[in-house]
Amino acid sequence: MKPETIVATMAANGIYLYVSDAGELRHRGKRGQMTGELRAILTEHKEAIREWLQADPGSRLLTDEEKHHILEAFNSLRDQHGHALVAAGWDRDAVFSGTDPLAVATAGDVHGVIWLLMRGAEVAQIAERAIFFRLVDDSRVAWLRGGCLVSDPYLAELERTTLAGR
């Protein structure tokens, strides 16, 4: 089984694989998602998966499954949240700029917001100055106007000051 297929299978089951700073293969997701079968596959192919994930992530070609997830994430953002974005004063064209799901070929081509949604993040709030996401591990990220992604602890400070309108 190819490492990219295993990574896509795990993601489809809500399990996200990554390599720690120490070079160890790790996973995160909601409790109960990792079945015995998935754990056995992960154990058997651990080294190949780790090597695949450590390859230059920006130049890695996307799999067909990943491209499908990009299209789903784009459609979800546009269809489920398009009106809320406009109501909050966002320029819809600016929000979707660079998110053409049919134009991506490598991991580096994936727009940050789409990347978050592909990894299981959910839109938590759409505000005038930021779009807030809740990640699978319950941490938070905000996409600020201008395209900057910010996470905690910096996000908490921004909410207290700049995003609060002070």
C-alpha cells in the first residue's frame, strides 16, 4: 500500500498523520477513530509514511483523493458560508482568490483556508475582521483579512486587542 493512500485513508477516517520535530510519526484525531485495522496498517508502513511526509511538502504532488478533498472543501466553504462571508463584509472574490480546486497540482498550491478544511477544521465564526476555525484537536486558527493565518497564543492577544476593534 502506498504511503499517500494510507495518509488519505487515515484522513478520510478523521486521523491526521504528521512527523514530530523529533522525527517520529504521530497522529491526531478524535477518540475512537483509530481502529485496530488502521493501527495495523500504520504500524506495518510506519517508516514509508514517515519518509513520505518528510519529503518537501510544498513540491509533493497531490493524490487524486487529496484533489477530491480540495474540491469538497472549496464547495463547502463557498456553498455553506458564502452568504455569511458577504454579510460580514468580506469581498467574496477576495476570499476565494487562489482557491480554484481544479488548478492545484502540488501541496504548495493549496490555499491555507482550504488546507485547514481538508484537515478537518470547521468554520467556527465569520466576523468582520477574521474567519475563525476550530481544528480537530480543539485548537483555534483565524484567517485575517489580507490572508494571514494566526493561531494561539497570538490569536488570543489579537482577539483581546485588534480584532475586538480597540
